[in-house]
Amino acid sequence: MPEGDAVRRTADRLDRALRGSVLTATDFRVPQLAATDLRGAEVLRTDTHGKHLLTRLRTADGQELTLHTHLKMEGSWRTAPAGARAPGPAADARVVLRSAKAVAVGLRLGLVELFPTAEEQDVLGHLGPDLLGAWSADDAAEALARLTADPDRVLGEALLDQRVVAGIGTIWLAESCFVDGTCPLAPVSALRDPARYLARTRRMLQAALRAGRPVTTGDRRSPVWVYRRQRDACLRCGTIIVAGQVGEPGRERTTYWCPHCQPQAPAASVEGVRGVS
């Protein structure tokens, strides 16, 4: 599933293609919006909150609406110049937006819904602060409070919970925990300085947004420390990277860590997942 920085890049691409344009044709290929016609609506901007895409529009009669989409595991948005054939397989298209400037197609989107912009808080208010949002002092304090609310909760489970903080997926879980020196299977209380952890992780996502992809090591030839590197040697100490499952029951995800650089996990837990792919 795309993570916060990848979703933000998608939003920026949509924003460049459509912002300020008036829609000349729309096609919603999901049952609940099949009869919706947004011709004449102006695209105000596309923003994100964590992994959620929010395309805000103003209709010809002045209504402000938000097109809320989520890529889930397989979705994407593609754009092309106006007059071009809609990009991507037609069978995969869930949303098509056309203007005199460009065409944007949402492919295999996991979620498509339309609601008044004034209701955004009702729809997304359960999410934690967005690591790639404006991030005020209040956001930082709220994220810290949510993260540390249950010190005994498994760290990796807490970080993947978008209600705690929005934008972290499996890449940033693994890489941020490595840089912090904390095993993702350890409890939240293992973080030595949770506020510093959150600030550093935010900087890592911002750097990935600028670079166009995660490069946590500083070396594009070997861009990540542990993510998907199980059975390979740690770039820092040479210990073999291991992998294991973390997350709420039924929503487990694979994560990765170095047993030497991230020693907070009990030895038995590390042995129990050594070599898992």
C-alpha cells in the first residue's frame, strides 16, 4: 500500500494537472456515484491526510464538495494532457475527470466517495495528525499523546494505526524504528524519546517527498536500512536482518529489523521470526 509520501506525490500530480480547471466531463464507475455529473465544477486543489486523497471542488451553483479517494493496495491516479486517450486500462478506471487542460483517471481505487467539504472532519476526524501536513505544535502534542496513550502496546501496531498518526506504512515503520534503534515488536515504552522519534520520522518522510522515493541511508544504491532486506546483512553492523508479523489480528503486516542494532525485542521473539519472508 502506498505510504504518506507516495500519496502526497500523487496529490501533487493531480494538483498540477487539474487545479484551477473547470471539469468538462466526469465519469464515476462506482455504483454509488454512477449518476453523478460534475461538469462545470472548478477543481480547487488536491490535498492529503495521511494515505487519503482529497480533491476539493466548487460546483457551478457554488457547492463545495470533496472527492475522497484511497489507493488501498492496488490503486493509482494517472494524468495526461487534454485530448489524450484516458491513461490506463479502461476496465480498471473508477473515476475519469476531464478539463480543457488535462485528463485524470483513478484506477482500481479502493475507495471513492463524494461529500460536502464541510463534512471532511466527520469522515476523517478519527485519523491522527498527518506527518506531511502543516504540523503545528498542537499536532505534535496530539500525535505524542496518541502514541504514548498505551505504553504497553506493540510499537509496530501503534505506528501502523492511522488513528495514532497518519502516513506511516510498512516502509516507514521499519526504517524509522531502525534509525531510532528500537525493535518494532517492542512496546511503545521502548522508545527512548517519543517526541524526537515523531519529529525525525516526519523529517524522513519530507526528505522522501523531495527525493521522489525513500532514501533513508543517504545512498541511492542501497537506499533502505532494513525494509525487505530479510536474510541480508545489516548495512551498519553486518548482522542478518530478520522479519516478522506485527499489527492487529487479521491486519498483520510484515516488518523488518536488525537484532543487534535494535535489541529491544526479547531474544525469544527474534528467534521465533528469524528468516520469515
